[in-house]
Amino acid sequence: MKMDFPGAVPEIPVSNIGQAAAYYETKLGFEVDWSDEELGLAGISQGNCRIFLASPGYRKQRGNVGPVTTWLNVGSKEEVEALYSLWNSKQAKLVSKPESKPWGLHEFMAEDLDGNVFRVFYDFATPEREKGG
């Protein structure tokens, strides 16, 4: 039986739930759906993208630490550029500018307060390969 998986929901390690949630909300445009500082976990979302922010206490049992990289696959080069402009206007920490790479991705990178990376990209090579072959 083949199943269609839903979108993965990453658990991003953060040092402070309240500060991280505020950064994701004010700088990256996410909604804080819920937050439980005692538990050490918060749920945030934007559109179909859902993420958990997890404190050191919450992660201690498994020993997982950051920073981590989360890839955000958007629908076009224009969407990459628009998201970069939006995050830039909100003074998010941007690591690189949008650029088309030789491996077929148009991308940029941003960081959160804990050095976790968002790699925002559009895969332009796959549609070009599909047209040609």
C-alpha cells in the first residue's frame, strides 16, 4: 500500500521559546498557534507550513541539538524574491541574497536567533528537464 504523506513538521531547537516565537512572528511572519513555556514547546504556522519550536528542556530526553536547516520549497523564482523582500523589510537575519545556482535552485538563506537556517528555494531545473526530455 502506497500512502501520500502530509508535509513534514520540523522540530526546531531554540534556546528560549518566548523569544523565538516572537522572532518567528514579527520577523518571519508566522502565526504563534500555541505556546507552552513550561512544556518547552510552541506550535507556529504560516499557510500550509507548520513548525514546532522546542526548548533545551523539551529536547533533553532525545539529545537533539541545533542548529538545523529547514528547506522551504516555494512555487517560483518570483516567490523566492518576494519572500526575501518581505523578510528583509522586517529586518530578519538574512544570510544570503536570492541567486540562481548552477545546480538548478533559485535560493536564499535566513537564520533565526539560534542560528537555525531557512533555505528558501525554487527548483527551476526540474521543470526545465521535464520540458526537454
